[in-house]
Amino acid sequence: MPTQFNGMKNLTASILIITLINCTDSNSKDVGLFDKLFGKTGKSNETSKIQTDTIKLVKTAEMLDEDKFWEIISKSLKSTKSQDAQERFLISEIEKLTQKEMIGFRLRTDYLLYHTYNSEMWCAAYIMNGGCSDDSFEYFRCWVISRGKDTYYNAKANPDFLISEVVEGAEFYDFESFWYVALEAFKHKTGKDLYDYIDNENFKTKEGSYPQFEFTWQEEKPESMKKICPKLFAKFN
């Protein structure tokens, strides 16, 4: 009787092992048996986290920390030698941020654009590009930001400082796609439109809310431009 009982135990164990192997093989494209037993979903932690973050994400008016923003810009300048390469690098770096920080990168950009919307900066843009429309002025200031923290703040204080950024042979000084690097990164990471997550009710320093100002120069009076940006005027005229 003990021998027969042991034989039954061995047979039962063998059947169980075969059953487990078959179940595992037959479910290789779906969720495995052990996943069912222990409640696993079969999705990677990274994918689940991204989806969860997207679901929980709400509109924000919080800008990216300024030091972190300028650190990314500085890194992009040190790592690339062309504007196209800088654009690709920025998108790659921004994708490493949290989704809220990606939105914050765009908000920080808009904030910096807002605070250089003035007559003197427009004068510099007009001189350097041989004319300057509303849209061109946006792209010019994007270029100023893309040149880094020191260039931005020095040019903000005195636009004639941009003589230090003049490159021989350059036709235009603008960087339109810089304005969209955070949008591209956000789209790659989430499949969503970043604009949908900006809290426009509470974020005021943006296009459409720019301050009104009186021009302190006139294109038909070159001397008025020379007075504001003497070095740039001498270089380009």
C-alpha cells in the first residue's frame, strides 16, 4: 500500500508539471499563468508609469526651475555645433524630464520671451535681420534664449550686447523651432498635445498678453536705431 501511494503521488506531481508547462507555452503571447496567479498585468513598469502619469496629469502654470532650464540650454550649446543638432539635443534632453517639467520648460520659454518684448530688443532684431515682422521678432528672441543665460540677460539689459553673438556669413538670426522643442518632446513621450495641459487662466506671461509699448526708433530714421544699438548698427549698416 505505501508503494502504491507513493506512485500515485509521483504521477500526480508529473501531471501538474506538464500542465504548468503547457499553460505557460500556450499563453506566451498573452498573460502567463504565474502572472494570473500573482495579479501581474504583463505591461512593463515604465509603460504603466507613463500611462498613469498621463492620466493623473492636470493643467499647470508652473514653470521649470530656472537653473534647470539654463542648465539644459548650456548643455545643448556645449554638445552641438549647429542649430539643427541643438534642436534634436534639446528634444532628447527634455524627454528625460517629468511630464510636468516638460510643460514647465515651455512655460519658462514663454516667460523669457515675454520679458524681452520691448522696443530696444526689436531694434536689435531689425538691424541684425534687415527687417523684422511680429513673427520674426518671436523667432529672434527664441534665438537669443537659445544662446544661453548670460547672453539672454546681457542682451535684455542692453540689446547691443548681441554684437558678441554675430557669426560671419550668417543670413538670419532666429530659431523658430526652439519654441516647439518641449511640444515635440511631450508628444514623443505621451502622445498628447502639450498645449492642452497649460493652465492659461493662471499663466499670464505668454503671447497674447504682451505689454504695450511705444517704439523708441523708426526705420526711416536710421540715426534713431544707431542710438540704441551703435555696435550692431555699425556692423550691419
